[in-house]
Amino acid sequence: MDSWSIEPLNTVATKKPRDTVPNMTTSMAGLSVTQSTTATNEQQLSDLKNFLCGIDGLQLVRHFCGWRIPKAPEFLDEILVASLDYERWDRQKSSKIHAITERGITLLRGKDLAALAGDVDSISDADLGRILDASVTYHMRVRETCHMRNESLAPDAEKNSLFATTRFVTLKECKAILTKCLDSNELGVAFQGKKAPVALIGQSLHEDKKVLLSDNYGWKVDLDRFESVVCTTNKVTDLGPLAGLPTFKGDIGDLLNSFSIDLGMGPSDPKKPNPNWLHNAANDTMFALIPALLLALYPKIYPSNAGGFPLDSSISGKSLNKTIKDCSDKKLAVASPQWGAERLCFYCDSEDDLGPSDHDPEECPVRTTAPPCKLCSTAPGKANQKYRGAGKSHRTHRCTFVNSHKVPAYPKFLQRNLTNPQDLVQLSRAFYERDPTVVDELYLKAVAQGRMGDREVEEWAKLSWMDETDEEGFYESYMENPNKDEHHRVLEQAQLQKNKRKMLKGIDALHTGNLKAAVAGGASKSTAEDVGEEQIDRAH
């Protein structure tokens, strides 16, 4: 069985410039697929997707474990099983803003599973170990949000990846890696210009899809539109009843517990030890794949326990926990991928792969001496008092509390028209920092394509900070803004459209002798200056 990876695993990791797309073509020589002269790759993927419509996730995995699906296309043997997971900041779970902090990916080729489990009558602990070793796992922490650590459900889980060396990557890099893993000619069948079919599996993949599809923090990735994705198992727990365990009900933790796999924690008591560091994105991908394999191989591992979970889940006298630990040790001994950085301090933004200046954030020399967050430390009012006290805990450019601050009022039409929540975060920061340039940019974005009417003009005019008496001095700084002319031009155009409608109504009123309506339309009380020639001309 040939070894493979997205990046060469026999080289020392090297840092790359930020926001570069990782090159994944250099280590694919071990992957191949049977050439087809009668069907295009697109047609193969489409046909396979249609064929798998009536096939459940358990049948699919068992196809490679010796129980072949009748009349299955040859192309099915090239499938790549991809277990996906993410972690997001737990303080924002109920928010529309999803700050994804980690991304985990585990890949297992169907052909590798078939080579190890397809032609045997039983599975030993060594066989299971080799199957787990054949998978490839990646753990990525997003540079822009890595400081948003979860301190309640699973503290420090993000720092304890058991199956892959953690790499800090930009959000752009993370998206590129995910896309290349699932929907790229550079994976699986790269050297023949084809894409490998992909079967997705996860703990709650339907939720994963929703979060990725949102445009929050710049994601907006639609997994269902990937041409190579031919089938999806949203919840690995759904495979339990399909494997002949109809009494099973519960979540992934219950399923792992049923196989006596150590967890040591649960949602009801997060302070318990967490020996397998669940809620680490990479670990969770493995802890979705492992039970899927155990359920698929159940008749070969636990033949005497049909219809129920084994009282003793050990295989050949070796516990599953020991098999998983051995897999972890082997994977962590492999050199890390070449993308991003292995270490990153989010206090001083230094990065170094085990170099002289390398340090953990908790040991950062400037952690206690760096200037406090000016967004929190200057947040006005009693409602923001707790945030002013938290200002010393982080740097301004990594402030996560700003989304919760009581912010100054701004026109409602900005919130209606700025559909990306990150734009509103920027707007809040701009108000705190009294940055008219950013306000202008977002304002112009909001009123693009003529979306500003009477109501919007009135909302804008009501703002206190547009008044020269503004105590915060925003107006003065605004007047020094080099973009103010463009800003005023847009506002003037909107006001002109409003005035034009009023003036035309006033002219009509004059023609009918309705002076009251004419004055309301802009005419003076003097008959000689009914509307004013200049205004009438301008209205026309």
C-alpha cells in the first residue's frame, strides 16, 4: 500500500508567505485511478452520485470491507472518505456571526480500506491499527480567530491535537486547503487530470455546512456544490441502527462510550478530564471516522455480539484506547505539512517553528506590558464598564468583545444593506476609533446602486455625530477626511432625489393654486419666489 499526503511528509516544515495557496501537487504520485476512455470525469462523478442515491453510509463503507455493492461502478473504488469538523468560538454559538477557530480534516482512501479489510474474515487489533494509520489528518487553527479560545466546554483542546501537528494558517489558506482536499484535480487523480469522488462524513455535518455557507468572517463555502462530493453522511450516529443496533440512541459521545472509548467529559460536566481532547477539530474528525469503521467492520470484529454493543470492546486482548493511542503516537511523529506556521503568539503576532523566539501565548513577554485594547479601554458608559476592565487582556486588532459593546447609534439602513456581519463589526470599530475613512467606505458600500431614499436620508441626518456640536469630535475629524467630497456627493445626490420629488410636487401645487402645498414642496411664501427659479431648474 502506497503512502500519500497533500504535502510531502518527509520534509521539515517551512514557512510560506501569508495568503499563498499551498502547493499540493508534489506528493500525489502514489494516487492513481483507472483510465476511462468512454466517460468524462464529470460524467463519472455524476453517474456515481446518482448510483449512490439509494445507498446509505454504512453500505458505502462496507463496500470496501468485503461486502461489495452489486453492480457498483468501477469508479466507486477510487472514492475518498473525508471526515470533517470545525470549532467555533463558544461565546458566539447563538449569534449569527460564526467565528470558526479550527478546521479538522481526516482522509481515508477506499482502496486502502479494501486492501486491509476486504479479503479477510476477521479483523485483529493490528489490522485496525493499520487501517487507522492509512488515514491522513490535518489540524488548522485560523490565524485571524485563533485567540478566540473556548474556556468552558473543552479548555485547551485546541492546543492538543492527537492525530496531526497543528498549523496556523490564514482563513484564505484554510479555505484553499479544504477546497483542494475535496474538489481539486490536485488530489486523488491529479496526474490524469481527474477528480476523485468524495464521501463526506461527520458528527453533525449538516451544521458544518450551514456555518461554512454563511459569509461570516469571509467563509461562504458550499460543500454541496463541490462536483466531487458524491454522497454525505451527516451524522455518524445514524449508522448505529443500520449496523444492527436498533436500540442505540444518542450523540457521538454516547456512541464512543458504547465501545468503551475513553472520553472523560461530557456537556453536563465540562470540568472532568478530557483524555482524548474532544472538541479539537482534528481529533473530532478521527472520533467520527473510528466508530464508522467499527460499525462497518462489526461482523468481522465482534461476530458474537450481533444486535448489541460488546461488553468487552477490546480486540485480540488489546483495548481500543490503546490502539487509538498507538495511532496518535505514529501520526504525531510524522513531519508536519508545509503550510502556515507551527507556532503563533496572538499577543505579539510572532511566529517561529521551534526557533529562538518561539513561545506560547501564555509565556509572551509583552502580554502584560502591551498597550491595552483601545476599543475596550475607551468603551463609554456604565454598560461597557466590564469591557474597560478587560482591555488589558488583549490587543486592539484582536478584540473579540467589540461585538458585544454597546455601540453608538448609526443609520439603520447601514445595518439593512451591509449584509456581511463583518462590515458591521468594522463599522463599530470605526465609531470607537473615530475613523471617518472606514465609515465613508462602508457608507458608500451601503448606498451603492441607489439604495438610499427618503427614509435613509432622514436616518443619516438624525445622527448626532454628523453635527458640529458632537462632543466626541467626530465631525472635526470627518471634515479632514480626504474622502469627504465623495461622501458628500453621494449624500447630496440622495438629498437631491428627495428634493426633486418635493420640488416637482410643489410646482404642480403652484399650477393648481395650492400655496400651502407649494411651500411644503420648497416654495417660499412670497408669490414672486414661489419655488425659486434655481431650485426649479435644479429639480428638472
